[in-house]
Amino acid sequence: MSSLLLRNIGRLQGVTDASCLRGDPMHSSQYIDNAWLRIADGRIADFGTGQPTLPADSDFDCHGAMVMPAWCDSHSHIVWAGSRWQEFVDKIHGLSYEEIARRGGGILNSADRLAATSEDDLFSQSMERVRQVMSMGTGALEIKSGYGLSVESELKMLRVIARIADTVPIQVRATFLGAHAVGREYAGRQDEYVNMVIEKMLPAVAAEGLARYVDVFCDAGFFTPGETARILEAAARYGMQPKIHGCELDASGGVKVAVSHDALSVDHLERASDADIRMLAAGDTVATMLPGASFFLGMPYGPARRAVDSGAIVALASDFNPGSSPSGDMRFVYAMGCIKMRLDPAEAFNAATLNGAYAMGLGDDLGSIARGKRANLIVGNRPVTDADPLATMAYMYTEPYISRIFFDGCIYSN
């Protein structure tokens, strides 16, 4: 059994018991100063303060820096083809997200490009972005389909996600999002498209075992709560758990349908009502908020402060996609959680690590410093001199902060 000792840790941040699967309470992030951490076979074997009691096969000097769990990004669309830079310019000129979609842009634009791209090329393009987010400290990643909108293209996307999961040293979770929009060939026939998702897409995805989760864009101008419920109920017959888009564009009823179907998470929530927040606070469905989309689109930010105060489980994720959030930088997401959503640094930290892991079904394996969890870790690039290095990481939000990244106990080199 190979072992590695991380010594001279200024602060070991995000310490939990192995039984802790989510940040509860949200406002607390435990730490140990003057610490060490021992890794064995890719997992955290032990940690403590002062000097370790057991030797290791090798060691790594952290030079007094902070060591923390890698970010856990529970909502991304990182598999896409080409670019949507023209839509970016359209936004600058004043067009809204909905106006661009009505002109044939948005999701349908990405679907056209993806259909014309080979699986190998799609994999190559997507891997560039995956390596990028890994180099920025993301150690677990959910990836959605949804730019296919046909059986063939949705399967292409999901096969690429499976190839990514087999290639990278981080945990990847696949979500089937065939109901992201209505495909062009079904324009004006939304009910037929929903039937096709249920009768053709879902069986094909299930036959190849390509997705653990199912998602629906339940929002104004996309899919209704009734249509969403039909898809979720059909997916449940194949063992797929819901993780849905809701309340991005309107108070759409997405939270109610998510909670009533035991969804693992409901994501976006920029337009969530007080009643929506109360429903989330009363259950175990994670409220996943995406400040990168609000920043890029100029939309309201999700009510993270209100949700935390109400007792809901809140996660922060990147929404990395070509149209509304073209960045997978989870440190920026964390900082926006503090700056724009008014989360305390410890709350934002829990939301972007442990609760992100929980929103992917990985709370028992990632997201905190706990014995037995995977050693997916970020080592800071300077000694800890502040009373609150978490606050500094949000305050100096563009300053480089990473010295080394470990995935399964091995140094990652992009």
C-alpha cells in the first residue's frame, strides 16, 4: 500500500467526520492549523496537528499553505461543439436570452453544431475544457447532455461523457437532458417531442447504461411541470434519479415538481419564490445555484442567502456552457457566492465543495477532508498568514491561489 504524507500544512480546511455527507450547518467549516495529512492508495488515511505518528513512502512539503478539498461542480454542460461568440455579441447589443432563442440561437444553435460534429472531434473539444477545469481545481464534475435533441445526437453526447469519465482521474457523473429544448424537426409539436423523449430516447439511453440522472428544463418557454413530471416518471422506471432545471426564467413550478419526485437537486432558481424556498427547506432536494449564468446574462442571482437562512441545502456550480456561462472556474463561482449572493465564506465554501458532492451523489466520497474519502485536494501557493484564508480567497478573487492539485493522491499535471 503506497502512502504519501502532506506535511507543514498551515491550515487544513473543510475537515469533517466521514459520516458527514453535506454542509450542515452551512455556516461552519472546520479546520486544523499546523497540520499534516496522510494519503494511502489514493484516499485520505489520517490527518492531525503537529507531527505525524507514522512514516510514509514519500512526502510533500506544503510550506505553510492551506490544503482544502477540490471543488465539486454539480452542474455543467461542458460537452459542446464549436462556439457561440456571435450570441455573446448579440447580448452586448441588447438581445435577451429569450430573444436569441426565438431567432434560432441558443440551445438549438448548439444542437445544429453538435449534429455536424463527429464523436471523436466532440470528445477532443470537450476534453480541452475538462482539462482546463481540472487545472483550476475541480475534482468532481457532473456533465449533462441536451445539445443533441435527437436520439442519435443525445447518445453521441452521452458516449463522449462516458469516454471522459474513463479518461480523467476525477469523478464524472452523466445526466441525460434530452428535454433541454424541442428539436427543430418537432417545432410546433412539443407534445410529440415529449413522447419521443419518453418512448425512444430514454430506452436507448438506458439500454447503454449511459446516464445516472435525468434532467428537464422546466421553465417558461420550455417544458411545463406536467411534461416534466411525465418524463421524470418514465425515467424512474429505468432507475434514473431527477436533477432538474427550474425557475431560471420564471417561477415555473419546477421546484414543486422536483420536490414531489424526490429530485436530487433543482438548479438555477434565479426566480424562485418564497414558497419554493420553503419547499426546499422542508426536504432533501439540493438548491443548486449558478452565479456564473447570472453574471454573464445580467440576470438576478439565485436567492442563496434566503435559502440558507431557511434551512435549505445549497450548492454552487458553474453551469459551464457556450451560451450563458462560458466559464468552469469554480473559484470564481465561490467568490460570486460571497460577493453577489451574500454568503459567508464558509457557507459558499461548503456549497462549492461538500454540497456540490452531495448534489452528485458523491457526498460519501468527496467534498471534505475526512478519513476514507478520495484525496482530491488543492494546495495553496502561499503560507497562511490571515485569520480567515477562505475570506481572502473570495476577496482576492482573481489572484492565483493554487500551488499543486492532487487527484486520488497523485499530483495532477495538465
